[in-house]
Amino acid sequence: MASGALLFSAALLAVLDYVAREPSERGLSILYLALALVFAGIYAYFTDWDRLPALFRLAPALAFLGAIVASIFWANTAGTPHAVVGFAAASVLILSYVGFVLPPGSALLFSPFVIGVVLLANQVDEFRVGLAVPLIGVPVAAAIGELVSALVDRSLRTARWFSSRTERLARLDDVLRRFRRPSSLHEAAHEVAQAAQEIFQADRATVVLRDVVGGLIPVTLGPYSNEDPDPETAMLVAEAIGGDEPRLVPNGRQTMLVLPLPAADVPAGAVVVHPVPSEDPAFTVDLARLFGTQVGIAIEHLFVINQLERATTRDELTGIGNRRHADALINSLEDGDALILLDLDGFKEVNDTMGHAAGDQVLQDLSNHLQECLRDSDTSARLGGDEFLVVARRAFADPVAVAQRILRGWAQAGRSTTLSAGVALHESTVDVAETFDRADQALYSAKSAGKNRAQMWVNPQRGADQSRR
């Protein structure tokens, strides 16, 4: 639009030059030039200059200068009485346009071309423009052009500033709307890391959450996500977990965002995101504070849920799952899972001879042993008394091996009691209650065979078939 307006202004100056002449001095050449400028202005008006390199935006200004040169030699514009005013007006229009469409400093760089054209006009014999225009008019026009450029640049930066803030707020709103309530703290840490990456447009995000017993759950997304956080990130995380305000930390040429995630009176964890944009630090911190508050509420809810679940599904003495948890594990059995029932041999004698405190210690030692020797996919619970349960997921290859590993580790520790185990492999064709009965039968067989051993349940019908063979 500005390019079209510039060329239309050049056409208007040509028409004014025609009108200001004496009738005897008027020629059609100046009108032809004005008509050509009108067509050039129409073409420039409908041209998408933003798609072209910045230097192409000088084309209308160069076209204006070309029209001035043509008017000097073709229409004898420099020989008219109003030439000084016309050249001064043309200088202001050209350099204001350059300042409008190009960055600050462009009008100054382009002003020598305008001075050159004015000096060229002084070569006309009939009338000399004089040195007032190149020495005073063009510098003033360049100053006006730089003022226009500064105003436009400031306006654009302000527009980009507001646009960036609006976009980042919209991104925050979109991410928080899609942020679903996680089912575990590990899943929550992963979702928070994904959300932080998206909101702050960062390459890497490290999230550490603290569980109800004080353990840390770390998740890192981005380059080298399988590696532990570097010492600096680990230190920032440790500081942020106990903090209450987000902050920006310089890291070489980049900036890191350190954000605590509060949950009620207990810090839920921390987020370290980098690199983050540094051109609007105050808004970045405000955005981080809003993000931390919203995510912290979700983490707080998860804390409360976990505490309630822990209170209702954890055995107070041993710290592992209680009977309710054991029932849930039994109901969750899938095809190929192994159900292992454990019983302490001679536990009654421990209570009778050494006291209940010693018996409680044995139970606690066994629960600790189970948590240490089981795979991450396996789960244990206390059925009641001295009976424990283990569900070994996808253990169909050698289900007895899991039980033997438990018994072997317990014996090697030099305990005052031994363990017996009954193992049953769950099949999709039978009910979970039937699998429990089979494991119980196998435990009874292990006890009857001398204790301190693991016994696999064997289908009696299959054993009878093998004996007949």
C-alpha cells in the first residue's frame, strides 16, 4: 500500500507541475509520465512486497527517482519556477517511504541517491535548483525518514510483543485444557515435562516430583533425555523444590527457567526448562508462575489421592500392600502371570520364644526383602499374619524361578526362620479364585514336603495321565 501511495504521489507532483506551467509551456510529456506513474502505482499497490526480499521494497523509491530523472530531461521539470518545492517534496516522500518500509538507518543510506538526482537537476541550463535542496532539504527529509522508521519499528515491536504474549497465553490455556489428571506421579512428571516444553517452546525440560514418602521421581524430555541431569540442573532442581518463586537463570548464551511446583504446604517438585525466550523475562516469569499454580493444583490432588490410597491399601506394620491390596492384585491377574503365596516356617515359635516385637521385626524384614528382590513389574502384599502374596507379571517361562530367588535370598541373609512358597500360573480359562486355590494347594504341598521350598501347582489330571503312561 505504501509503495502504491508513493508512486501515486509522484504522479500527483507531475500533474501539479503541468498545472503550474504557463499554457504555452505545457507539454503532453509530463502527462504521459504521470500516467505511467499511475499504472506503476496500481501494480505496486497489488504486489505482495512482504514475500519479496527487503531490498525489493526499494523498487518504488527507485522508480520515483527514475521518474524525476525522466522529468528533468524529458519534461524539463527542473526548469520550472516551482522546481525547488517539488524536489524538496519528492525528497521527503522518497525518504519517508524508505524509512517506513525498511529498518532504521535505511533512509540515511538511501539519501545519497536523492542528493545525486538533485545535483543532476542542477545541470539543466534553464534553471538551477541550487544547493539548498541537497544541503538542507535532503538531510531534513532523511531525518523525517528516520523518525518514521523509528516510529514504525517501535510500533512493530510493540505489536509483536502483544502478539507474542497473546500467543503464549493461548498456548498455556490450550495445554492446561488438554492436561488430563494423571494416574501416577511418574505419569504426572511426564505430562508436566511435555506441557512445559510446549508452553515455553523449549528444547529440554527436566521435572522432578516428590512422592508422599519423600522419594524423587525424575523425568527429562528433549535431547539426551536418557541421561541424568547435569550437576548444574540437579542443583537448580534441589534449590527449586524448596523454593516458592520461579526465576530465570543465565546459562552461557541461553536462559534457563527454574520453576517450583507447590502442593499445599509441601513442595511437589520442580521444573527446569531451557532454553527459554529472553526478550520478555518479566512475562515469562509471570507465565511460569501461572503454569506452576495450575499444575501444582493437579499434583496436589494426586498427592491427596495417593495418601488416601496408601492409607487404605498399605499394611501399617510392613509398609507393603494390605489384604485389600492383595485382593486387588489377585483380581488383576492376567494370562501368564504367576501367583506366589509365601508362608514363614515356624513363625509361631518366634512369637512364643522371642516375643511379638521380634515377630513384628521378622515380618518387616520379609516385606523389605520382597521389595528389594522383586522386579519392577512384580508386586507384593500381606495377606494376613505371616502369609504374603507376590504377583509376578508375565512369568510363564519359569514361574518357580521367581519364588526360588525369594527363598534363596532370604536363606542367605541368615534369618531365624525359613520360607515356603506355593506357585500357580494363571490361565485365562480359569477364574482368579481358582488360581488362588491352586497356589494355596501348592503351598500346602511345600509345607507337607518339609518346608523351606517352593512348590509349583500341577494339574492332578495331567499327573494321572503321565503315571498311566
